Amino acid sequence: MTVKQILAAAAACICCVSSASCVRSDVPGSQPEISVGDEGVGEVITPDPESLEADLGDYRFSSTGVKLYYDSTQIPTGIMLALEKYFTSYAQRDYETYKTCVYPGYVDSMEAYLQSEYGYGQEESFGIQCDNLNANAGGDFTVTRVRAEQTGSESMEPFFSYLNECFGEDYYDQISKDSDSMYDLYFSIMVKPEGSEEETLLISDFEIVFAEKDGVYYTFG
């Protein structure tokens, strides 16, 4: 999956399931106090085998109450928190926070490309994506669950092919050399629309890449 496909999916909302899967939320209206450790997440929780969420597997709470599903031996906790922060920025229409989630220099490069090709900038593009995600969620929403797993792909180069074209350079090679490490993942996002008692599967098994630089995890898109 390339960045072009991800951007197109966000713009056209094809990254969101057309027939949303819903589950009855067991998240109380008033979230109990959540204890997290130095990494910013709580201890591993195994759902009751008789509960509705048993099939989703083990999870950890973030400090904001989002349930994070991942194998900490394969995916750093920092990536999960970055992924939560990234999509929460869309849910809250927080462009300033969004800019801290993407790789340094990405916003400036994409701004130049969008202005040149379409006559609008990255902030407007961000707003369009917020509108589209809201439309698919059925209104304003809160991120409730985030799942991620490694893709197992041998190369991340296809993911960056569109950005190579947009920026007129080998962006993948630049990031590979500039970053400390890179992770190619599939992720899913569940959200709770405002006023709803059910959670909705908004994005399912979509590819995303994170690059680590100086201990911080950034994405692209």
C-alpha cells in the first residue's frame, strides 16, 4: 500500500469500511482512573472470556483510556501512542498536533506540492480528511481502540513511491538514511461516535509506516 493510496483513501473515505462493524461499548461514560507506567501505558489486560471483547485479545490502556492492541516484543509502545495521537488529532481537528505526528520536513514538502498541483495547502487537506472521517463515523467521534501488527513486508519502498513522485526526489532513501529505524505496520481503528452507545470499526488493516528519529516516532500522510 503506497502513501498515494492512503491519501486517496483518506480523501475519498475508502479507507473506512463502507458497512461499519459495530460492537456494544463496554466503556463507561465516566472512565475509572487509569494507572500507567513510565512508557505511558498500563499493564496487559486479558478480557473475561465471556465478555463481548474477548475475541479482540489482550490490550493495554493508554493514559487517555484508549485500548491498545499490540505485541510489545515486535512494536514499540511509543509507536502505539504515536498512532493514537495521530488519529486523535483528526478526531479533534487539531492541526498543530497533527504536524508533530509526521516526519520533520514532511508538512513543508507536501505544502509545496499541494499548492503547486491543486492550489491549496496541507492544512486544508487535513481539514478535508477530518470531514471525510467524520462522515464515515457518522459525526464527531472519539478514538477508543487501536490495533497494530507488522506487515511482514521485505521492503517499504513501494509505500513511498507516491511521495518520491510528489517531492521529486528519492524520499524513501532520504528517510532510510536520516531515521534511526523504520516500521511497516497494518493498523485498525475503532471509534465511538458522539451520542452513540456503540463503537464503530472505522479503519481496518491499513498500512502505515513509522520512522524513529531521536527517540520519537513519526508517520507520513
